Amino acid sequence: MTGGLHDLTALEQGALVRRREVSPVELVDHYLERVAGLDDVGAFVTVTPALARERAAALGVRPEGAGPLWGVPTAVKDLNPTAGVPTSFGSPVFAGLVPEESDGVVLSLEAAGTVSLGKTSTPELGSPCYTEPEGRPPAVTPWDRTRMAGGSSGGAAAAVAAGLVPVAQGSDGGGSIRIPASCCGLVGLKPTRGRISGWPSYGDPVGLATAGTLARDVRDAAALLDVMAGRRPGDPTWAPPPRGTFLAACDRDPGRLRVARFAAPVLADVDVDPECLRAWEDASLLLERLGHDVEDVAVPLPRAAVADFETCWAVLTALAPVPPEREHLLRPLTRWLAARGHAVSGPVFGTAVGAVRRHAATALEALAPYDLVLTPTLASPPLPVGAIRDDADPAADFDAQKAFTPWTSAWNVTGMPAVSLPLHQTAPLPDAPGGLPVGVMLAARPAEEELLLAVAAQLEAAAPWRDRRPPGW
């Protein structure tokens, strides 16, 4: 019965394990075989078959009270330190690094009984919105292997979209989960600031970044959030606990909601691709048909917020612990951003952090009357590999990233939970006979992931996407 395991959701696979119709070892073997034969999408940088089989075998019989993902394979982004597994942070600077300890996200995944098959690809330090790490194949969308998977969780998205793992974690400081979700036709969920602990490194003092989930359907994304959510002593921020599980929230009736919408870009003046606008308009109509009130609103963040965000982003890049003797191995974009960050004084950085928080407060006040906010996820369908990267002109590279992703970072600034949903698919193209995926993005008030997931599940039920399969599936 192993032939079609990858056609099942992560929750369905977990249910098979619970009923003892399949073992964690069988699931791991099934997916390792797929990774070995089908990873032409640049999903993995390190595969750990021996460790995965050892861990799956060590799980033994499913204990009472185990969660719904117990025994299910997954993978860990190359930004998350993992004990005994090479973790290079997407850069040759850290080649050969094998951490002695895992971070909180990895420990939570292991405690839930999931089994990692290895490390998924990410760009250097997780900074760009494309995944083209130095010396490695780019991560590409399985819908057209000449086009990018997005970033920085591009490897994780490519792995899930190609059926190499059923669900995967990612991280998101400016859209790094939602961008690849749109490019790969997945559900990409960035939770509320403080929902998932950043222990032990707490590497983002601004509060932009968080771990999150990538999945083929809303319930899998919610179930993985249940696994990773929770605070640890020392966390600088935390979200209040949910009423129940996030998975249970998917089955709630959200009621009639007030939905704000805008499509004007936040970060840059850019012409939005008609397919992205069509996806946004269609999602608006679908929400209305489901009984919700959809209203046009002005962009809630001023353009002045962009400069403050960029200052913080540059400083965060400069904080990476790169040994001076290895700085020459950094990509031009990383060196350029780090130089900008090092040029910022402490008082200027503190002022920028305060300004970002004031911008967030202004946006949250403007959006307070609304339950949800709808925007496009990206300004275009997935672009060809290399279309954004510009090693000769890092400033142009950075500008092109903003033009491709003019909405996603707004919700990192505000700390709101946000999800990209694969509601739209373009018409067939010569290199993409199944069309290209186009996501739409919904955001909710801080700490209201349960409402966000209830509506996402409602939309999925009304316009299901599960039967879409990319070439090579």
C-alpha cells in the first residue's frame, strides 16, 4: 500500500500510523526513495537516510496521547541548527558546521514524533526571496523547473510541492514562507509574532522573523503549527494560547466577517501582473459568496516605513556571526547588506526599530475594524531562475526583490498572522502545461490564527486545490 502514500496528506498518513496500517519506517523509506529519484527541484542540501531510518525505528509503537503527525516524515530548513546534522545557513561560509545542539523548532518537531529526512535548501542567511545558494542547484517550482521556488524557504516548498515530504517547516522574516508557497502552489502560514519560540539564539531583536508551516492543505499547515507553537522561558514576546488546537479551528464556522482588501503595492511602485490581480479579485468574489463583507481600504503602511524596515533588515544581516577571514565567501548581496548594517550606529538602529513599531501601531489601528485583510501574495507568478539575482549590482537585486514581493513584509512589521493560499492557477504555458500557481494572501489581527485558519479552510472547501499535481508527481 506504499505506492500512493505521497498522495495522502500528512494527517492522513498519521492516521494510517495510528491504525497500524503503515509504520513510520515504511513512510520514511517511501519518501527517501522519492527524494533519491525525484529531487530535480533543488529541495534538499543534505539528506540523512541513516538518521531518519534510525529515528523512525526508535519511535516504536505509537504511544497513547501522541499527536496526529506522530511518525510522519518532514524536513528542516538549513537555517535551523540540528544536532549532528550539517547546517550551513545556505552559505559556504559555514560549510562543514555540524551543531551539537538543536534549536527549539527542531526539538518540537522531534517531540511530536515527526521524522526529518534532512535539511532543505535556503539562500545565504535566508535573506533573498529566491533560493539560489552558492555552489548548489537552485530551488525551483515543480510546476516549471525553469522557474524559481521563491525564498527563503524555497527548498522546503519545493520538497512539499514535489511530494518529497508531506509537510515542512520554514521561516519568514519578510515573506519567506508565503513567497515560496505562492510560487509552488502551497499553503504557507506565517503565525503571529511570539507564537513560536526563537529559542535559543533569539537572532532577530526586531521581531520580524518567525518559524511557520508549508503544506498542501490548510489542515496539515494547522497541525504542524500545533506542533511548533508554544513559548519558552526567556522569550521576548509571546502570543496568548489558542482556545483549542489550531487543527480544530479549521472546522469552526468563522461567521460573517468584515474583510479589508487592497492591491496597491506597499514596498515599491510596480505593475502587478494581471494573473495576480485576477486571483485577488476572484478571492474577493469567493469571500463574498461565502457571506463575508469585502471592502476596499487604503494601504495601511506609509511608504516611509520601507526605509526603516530596510535599516533593520540590513542590521540583522550584519549581526550574522561571520568570521572575518571568511567574509570573502559571502555573496555580493550579503556583503552589500551587511556593509549597510555595519554603517548604522546603535542609536540610529534603535530609532529605526521604534519607527517600525510606530508604523505597525498605525497600521493595526487602521485595520482594527476588520477581521481579515486580503492582498495578492506576489506581484507576478514565479519568475525564471536568475531573473532577480544580480551579483554585479546588489542594489538592483534588492530593488527587484521588493518589486516581486511588495506586500508580504507588511505583516512581518505588524506581527499579524498571514497565510498564502493557492487559489489560482494560470492557463497552460509551453513549459508549464498545468499552468503556474498564483497565491492570494489573507492576514488577521495578532493572535487570531484560529480565525484565519477557519476562513482558509472554508475557502479550500469552496474552491479545492488538492487534486492539482505538478509534472513529475
